[in-house]
Amino acid sequence: MLPSDVCGMNCFWEAAFRYDYMKTHPSEKMHLAVVACGERLEETVTMLRSAIIFSIKPLQFHIFAEDQLHESFKDILDDFPYEGKVNYTLYPITFPTESAAEWKKLFKPCASQRLFLPLILKNVDSLLYVDTDILFLRPVDDIWSFLGKFNSTQIAAMAPEHEEPRIGWYNRFARHPYYGVTGINSGVMLMNMTRIRKKYFKNDMTPVRLQWGEILMPLLKKYKLNITWGDQDLLNIMFFHNPESLYVFPCQWNYRPDHCIYGSNCKEAEEEGIFILHGNRGVYHDDKQPTFRAIYEAIKNYSFGDDLIHSLLQPLELELRKTMHTYCGKVYKVFIKQLTKSIRDFYTRRSKGRFGETFMHCSRR
């Protein structure tokens, strides 16, 4: 919990801004889902912290986790100081009974749970799914806004697996169909789940189009000996046959080590900074990519309510400068470019909230 003296001023400003925003958006809520198994508790909590720090609209977390993790999640999340801005629901890992064993062993334990979210969360219209190794460097609101950019046929949004075909995995090694030139990465997946549940998907198993709940098991049976990356491969196959249904967002919304370890190849990040960091391959927890690890450690250790500039940004930049001997460290400024802007915007919004609260207080006198 925050110390009472820190919470005093910071909670005041947070409350002021929440009131100001909720006047114009009284019931709007963003739904974020994650699946956590094994040793993913700390990583998942760090991701959730990053979502909370900058986001504006209220957040609803849908956390799918192994039973033994539920109590730990509850203890940590109940201690978060943002009551009213954040709500969460914990769910058990759930697969169709008749094929549960097969889905559980696909790629990594629990990884394929995301495929069943549209069928489990039947009352949720739209959802942002992220892997546990995601860090938000700008408000969740901004990626959530892509839902409004979908055309009438698009049901989901993801980023390309690679920007540079010469180092692409799918175009060099895949033994199954995949989307576009280099495939798509499902670590950040924005979904209009109402549309997903209604859609009939073209496929290469039958001339009849199948709905989401009907297509998953036949896909697995046909391709299980040919897929490497589990549920991500199945999504690539589905959108290969239904390309009109996918909205593709730029690489800075799902920035991974491959975007810098062979030289910088995400132009959008070079220009505007990284919006969402994806530390796949365990890079937050080893010394192979210290630039990624520095970001993770900074957000993990940040205390809610502390000054974001002095407690987060400035110490982080000092750590990032130490990584300049690596390829990703050479472009460390792309890692803090958007983060710096997010912090500046955060304080601008808080200042406006302060003015609004002061005005309301004066007007009541």
C-alpha cells in the first residue's frame, strides 16, 4: 500500500482526474485478458502495473490462472491503490472437456487458453488479450481505440511477426499457411468478440464455413504435426483464409527483441518510440537483452504514487545507457521516447483534473 502521506496528495489528484473523466465517460470500460501458468505470477503483475500507470478509462482485468496462483493474485491485486479505476476477475484454466489434454500440451502449458476467450467471456463485447511478458509504455486507451478503426469485416488486430523477411520465421520455415508476408504475432491481440462469435470462417477443411467454436478442434487435428508456435500458428492459418478479417497495427505496438537484435528494423518505433514492449524468449529474466530487462525492472520496482520522473524515468535512463554495448542498447532512446511522452501527458491530465476539482469546489461555495 502507499504510505499515507504519499497517498494524500497523489490520491487527491488521481481522484480529481477520475471525476473529471468519468463525467463524460460514465460507464466506458476496457477489458484486458491474460493467461498465467507456472512461474508467471510476478511477470503478470508487472504487466498489470504497467497497464494501470498511464491508462485513463477504467480497466477490467480477466485473469486466467492455475488454481494455485489465485490466492497470490488476490493478495497482490487487492493491495493496489486504485480502487474504482481497476477491477479484476480470476478464472480457472478451462478447455473443452473432450479435448482438454490435447489443448493443454499445445506449445506451452495454458497458452492455447486465449483461443477460447470468445466462448468463455460471452458477455464481453471487446477484449485486449496480451501475453504475460507485455509492458505498456502508453495508455491502454490508445490501443483500445483501434477498435473504432476496424472496417465492417475486421474482427481482430495484431502486429506482423517480422518486419524484415530475411529474418522472418514463417516465410522461411513454416509448414502451414500463415498471414501475409511474415505472419502475425499473437502476443498482443485486440478482439471484437461479438463479431468473432458471429463470423463464419473460410477454411481448407470443408467447403462449409465454420464458426469460431466449430473450427478450433478440426484445425488442431489437421495441423498439429506441422505447427511450432501452437495457438499463434492456428491464428495465422485462420487469418490466411480470412485476411479481410484482420486489422494489422504497426510494430511499435508489439515491439520484440527481433526488432533490434539484428539491427533496428521497426521504423515506426524509431520515429515515435515503443508503445508496447514484448519481452518474449524470457529476456526480462536473463542477461541476453539488458535493455528489455531494464524496462521490466523499472516498472516492477516502481511504487504507485511516486514521482514518475524521479522514481521511474531518470533511473531507467541511467540503466539503459549501460546497455549501449548491445544492438538494442544502441537504440535505447526508442525505449524511452514514448515513455517520456506518456509521463508528460500523465501530469498534464492530472493538472487539468486539479483545475476541474478546484473549480467545482469553488462553484459550490
